[in-house]
Amino acid sequence: MAALNISSFNNNTSQYQCKFNEDFKYILLPVSYGFVFVVGLVLNVTALYFILFRIKQWSPNTIYMINLTVCDTLYILTLPFLIYYYADKNDWPFTETFCKLIRFLFYTNLYGSILFLSCISIHRFLGICHPVRSMKWVNARRARSISVLVWLIVLIFQAPVLYFSRTTNQVCHDTTSQDLFNYFVVYSSAISVILFVIPFGSVLVCNGLMVRKLIEPTTIGGATSQRSKQKSVKMIVIVLLVFILCFLPFHLTRSLYYSFRYFKVNCTLLEGSNIAYKVTRPLASANSFIDPILYFMAGQGFRHSLTKKYKQSQRQGDSKCHSTPL
């Protein structure tokens, strides 16, 4: 079993160096990324097909979802290269420019997903808690403008990744080279606060207020109102699960690992935090196939189109059976 030198810090008085084994990631990451690639590609391509060709009128929620799906699909298409890289035990056969692109797309997907999920939560919060006033604020044109703004924010804030990402001795660093690590930690911490902590806080507040509104007793709407409430509850649960299971563990373990490297803690703590960080990286990728499930649960037009297509195929199958001579 090979030991990998993952930390080497130099200063004027001493050298800080830790060596430990990372063989587990050469199985964990290729297998988990392979699963995300296959399942995520099928679900996202299916979602894109129904949005583009089956949904005639796009609501604001549909606009956010198609941007989320495009974001996920772009990331999923980079996974075969990472699968090959980790299966070959950190031997990057491609160029440094391509390494930069792969890392850039990972973080673009990560924070694009977070921001578009936040937009969906805020959109539903306005519709549930302020249905009358939100009619002036929520429309397809405004959703398109907000989507463009989200893409600009993500691309601008993630542009430094193209500078920090480096290759050293055929290793495509998921952070940066050692001489730039301290600067990278400052950048990464700021990004985590701006593009994760603040959106996550907004999602918690919006979903908390929606839950309080939904549990209020109402006699208007009858069964329709109950179905609408059930749909909203499903949305709340799935969005919170994505944040809590996919995004939160990744950001916590990454921050811990980066902090331990920055402050040069003992090697045992550093190794433990490194293992935790590597384990949660596939969780962060899992949002790529959970997001289409979110659209399936929330999109009435999607479900109606899927049901209609299924019934048509059933009728065609029945007609073939009936026309076949006995």
C-alpha cells in the first residue's frame, strides 16, 4: 500500500510534513462517480427532453429547473475523465488546461445548483406566503433575468479556480499547488460563505415560513388545496435533503480539512479530516441526479406529459395485440 505525501509546509524555522495512505479513494471515487454519471445522465437528459419538447409554456419554476439541469449535465459530462484519473491512481494524462476546466466545472455545478435551488425555494415561498403581492414580482421574464444573473455570479466567483487549479507531476490538484494553498484557503472560505452559507440560510428561512403557512388550517380549495400542500411539502423535503445530505457535509469537512492544513495541526487530525473530505465529495456530486427527481416531483406539466406518453404507448401496444390473428 503506497503512502501519499499530501502535505508539505515550509517556513523559516521548520518543515511540516505529513504522509498517509489514500488508496481508499481510488475505489470510492471511480465507483461513486461512475454511478452518478450513469444515473445522472439518464435522468438529466430525460428531464431536458421533457422540458424542451413537452412543456409548451415555461413557468418561472421551469426556467430555474432547466438552468439547474443544464448545470448538472455539464458537470456529469466531465465525470468520465475524473473516473479514469482516480482509477489510474492520480495519473492525469491530459493537459493542465483541461484539469483547470474540469475543476472549474465541478465548482460551477456545485454553486450553480445551490443558487438555482435557492431561487426555487424563494419562488415557492413568495407564491405560498405572499400569493397576491408575488404576482407582480414573479413571472417568466423576471425568472430569465434572475437566471442570467445567477450564471454571471457563479462564473465570476469561480473564475479564480482557473488560476488556482494546477497539475504537478501528473497530479490534477483539486485545491491548488502548495505555494498557493494559503491564498486558496482565503478564497475558498469567502466563496463558502457567499455562495453556500448565505443561500442555505435563505433556504432554511423560506422553508420554515412555508411550513408554518402550510400547517395553518384552511377550508378553501378542498381536495385541490390538499394536493397543492402535499406537493409543496415534497418540494420542501427534497430541497432540504439536497442541502443537508449533499452540500452541508461537503462544506463542513472541506472547511475542516483546509483549516487543519492551514494551521498545520498534527498528522492524525489532518488524516482524519482528509478522509472525511474525500468521503463527502461523492455526496456533493449526488445532487446531479437528485435535482431531476426534484423536477419530477414538482413539475405538474412534466408528470402529465410522462403519463400521457405512457398511456399512448399502452394503447399502441394493445392495438397491436388486438390486430394480431389468433
